[in-house]
Amino acid sequence: MVTPLHVSISEKLRHQIEAGDYVSGEKLPSEHELMKTFQVSRITVRQAIANLVNQGLVSSQQGKGVFVVPQQKVTYSLSSPMVLLADDLSKKGIELTFKNLTFRKVRSPQEVQTALASAEKQVYLQKKLLYMNGAVGAIDISYILPELGKSLGPQLKQEMTFVVLEECAIAIESIDATIECTRADYETSDYLEVPLGHPLIVYRYIVYGPAQKPILWGETLSRADRFCYSLNIQP
Amino acid sequence: MVTPLHVSISEKLRHQIEAGDYVSGEKLPSEHELMKTFQVSRITVRQAIANLVNQGLVSSQQGKGVFVVPQQKVTYSLSSPMVLLADDLSKKGIELTFKNLTFRKVRSPQEVQTALASAEKQVYLQKKLLYMNGAVGAIDISYILPELGKSLGPQLKQEMTFVVLEECAIAIESIDATIECTRADYETSDYLEVPLGHPLIVYRYIVYGPAQKPILWGETLSRADRFCYSLNIQP
DNA sequence: ATTTTACACTTGTTATAACAAGCTATTATT
DNA sequence: AATAATAGCTTGTTATAACAAGTGTAAAAT
């Protein structure tokens, strides 16, 4: 079995990146320069770079170049509602900010209807972007019971769900959550500034209020290269 | 902004797959046939298929063709040690099996040494593959304290870590775990039968025994298309 | 001095071409 | 009949070529 040229080239570049020859955010040599350096055609250089993009090490921008992606990560603790971590994060010098994309009444999807077990089919949909130190890291999509959404609406626009729920003195009984992994589709790749197919961690949750009544269904799609989740299990 | 041909073609194929035109495991038309169908060059067809591969929808095999990948998923509950789920899984008709790759004494890596806080630098390394219904789904790598490894060794070879620890009546005090996401490298892509860069979920854990003494450090790298984790949070 | 234009450089898209390599079934040989 | 060679399919690799499109800079026009 012969190793293809594009593999050995991307391996060389990967080693150079890991060795620190190219710093985080730095521009790689252009395709033309790499063609000269490795004495191969453009198609081979492009394939080599595509490998690195797929591995999440670099990111290309038309008209500008190929850049080494920063690998800073934020850890979210799941032993408590995740928002409690906000304090810890600022201590570490990581600032979390939010940007509201949409907040409006919609007809709830079938999956949400089942989860919320609500007779009402109109719920509030909220989409917001999550930034760490100015760089986009996750998108959160949540569906909120209409009676809650009406009162919480103005505040939900700017803040994170759990914080607001606590500030509004809404008791959280428990949270059911699932963690899985998916890949960026055409919508999320746009918002999260990642290439199509980039791995995303899906944190899907149902928040239960008093009397175990589900009050919120949501999912947070995080860039796998910027967010991870930690938890503590007591058997 | 004009949509590239390869994007619209991969979108068409994606819709056909989701509509069930191509069943799980079925072969897509060959590149030559797709060239005729869409009246484009081979390079465009290949780019379209590359998009689908990156999205994890199809998988190509040299000499054979391009096939729709099955999307069956297994959920691991994290509110209890994950192995308790083995019963639930068999009820769902999912059979978990294991294959031992290595079990030997090694010098522990720096990270493990710190985590286990052990004076001894020789630990047992165990690598095993995890199959669901015969299909490979995850690889588990764990480092075990020498005194435990010596006695557990013969059984650990075939069984899953937690089960054995319980059968051997070793009390598990607690488990610290982190969930993040990475991508298949050259070694894991081989074992897990996924393309380079395919997203993997990393479940990294430290098992604490009596008196909160760490007895095991491990990580499970799961194929994101076959495993996900669920948990329950009590605030 | 400010704005506009043009140019050079970057990556993105698409075509044609040829050969390599893996798989399968048929044919030819033993 | 069993084995080996072959032909024909598949995807993988690599080259050359041309144009499109996004970015930034330097020159030209206002």
C-alpha cells in the first residue's frame, strides 16, 4: 500500500503546526507556494489542505488564505445547571456573551409537543448565539411554554435560559439531558462559522418545573473544538 | 451568491437518501452513472459525494462503490455507571460484545500519573473494541493501578471495566467524567472503520474506589453516529 | 484628500485526461 | 472440477487548464 502524496503532505503540515512552526491564527503558505515547495499539482495541494480542514486544524477563507484554528476550549460542568459555571469561567478569563437571533411565537414541532406534553401547540421559540471571548462557540435553540414565554420574553432575549429562570424564581425540579454528536448542516455551519460536516456536540435538555411539569425544551449545538462538558457520577 | 453544482447535487442525493430512495446499506449509482444523470464532470460528482461522506451519510469503498451508512444509535445512560445499561440494551435487541486488543504493563503517561496520583509508574494498559450487533462502535483505553490489574487481569480481558469491578466487589465511590468531541486520527480511524476526521465522542473518566482513591483512568472513543450519552441532572 | 478603478493575489469551481488499485464475475487453463 | 488469468467494473490519485469570486493594495480619477 503506497501512501498518497496528499496524505504525506498534510501529515508534514500537521507536524509543522503541532511543532509550532505556524502559530494559532497564522496564515499557511498559499496553494501556489505549496505547489512549488512540494513539487506537486494544485489538486494535490488542495486535497492535502482539505484533509487538515476535515481534521479541524485549519480553516480556509476565499480570497484570504488558510489559517490555523485556535484550539482553546471551555468546559461546561453538568453536575449543576450549566450556567452556574459563568462565574468560574470569568475567573479563568473567559467571557461568555450572547446574541439573540430570534424570539417569536411558533407552532411547536412534533418532537417538542411530545416532550412538553402540552395541549397548546403555540410555543415561544428562541434562538441565540453563544460567544466566548468574542468568538462564536454554540447556538442554542429552545422552545418555551407560552405562559412562561410571555412573562420571560423580554429578559430571555439577552440572557441565558437557566439564569433567567432562576432570577424569575422559577423552581427547577430536574433536568433531563442527552449528549450526542452531529455534524454541521447548512444552517448551523453558517452561524457557527465552521465547514459543512464539522462535528458539533448536541446538548439536548428538558427542564422540569414544579410538580415535574416540563416547561422548556432546548438543545445547544456546540462547536466540538471549543466546548466540552464535564460531569460527576455517584453510583 | 451562486450555489455550486456539487452542493446542489449532494443536496439532491441527501434528500433522496432521507426520502428512502436509497435504503440503509444500499449502493448509490456509480460516479459514471451520476455524471450522465446530472450532466457534469467526474470531479463535480466526486466533490458532491465527498460532501455526503463528510456529513456521515455515505461511505465509499474503493473497487465497490458508495453506500448509505446505517444510522442506528445506542444511548448510554450516565446517571448510573454506564454498564448497567447492558440489560436495557439486550431488551431493545441490541447486543454488546467486546474484543480485547491489548493488555499489558506499561509506563503510565504523564496525564495518567497525575490523575491516579500514584507513586508507581507501571500500570496496566487495556485496549478493547466495543461492538453493537457485530458492528464496531467504540474503542476503550484504560490504565489500571498495578495492584488491581494483577488480580483483575484475566477477567478484564473479555469484559467491560465496570462490570468486572462490581463483580470483584470493588466499591466504586464516584466517577469523574468529561464528555467532549474529537476526530478520528490515523489509529482510531483504522480500528473504528471510519474515515479520517470523522467525529468521535470522548468519554474520559476516573473511577474512585474506597476512600476516594483513584483506581482507574480511561477514555472511550465512540463513533458519533452510533453512540450517544444521556444523563439526568438534579440541581 | 477622497473616492474610484484597476490589478494582483488569494481560494473556489469545473472540465478533461490518464493511470493506479481494489473488487467481481467470466473465461481460460490446468 | 479446481485453479489461474483476464476483462470490466468500481473508486482513488494526480496532472493541466481555465475561469469565478473574494480580498487587499496601489494607481488613477475626482
